Amino acid sequence: MHHPNLITAIINILCRPIETERNKKVRLKMKIILFFIYKTHLRLRDCTTAL
């Protein structure tokens, strides 16, 4: 289970309109992390449905 507060915080960071260079780098890292979480989640879901 993911913490809803963590997801909310991530979404707030990604949707924040003001972007400095640092924010752009953080945003890119967060997108990569979210992508891996999403892929892992799909893989886990596939494993549970296959059982």
C-alpha cells in the first residue's frame, strides 16, 4: 500500500506551475520514480491475478 499523503505530495510537486531548474530536475526524478512504482504495481497485480 502506498501512503495517500505521499502521492498527494508528489502530485502537488509535479503540478506546481512555478519551475526553477532544480524543480525541473526533481520533477524528472519523480516521473522516473513514479514510472517504476507504476510498472512494479502492474507486475505485482499481474502476479496476483495469475494465481
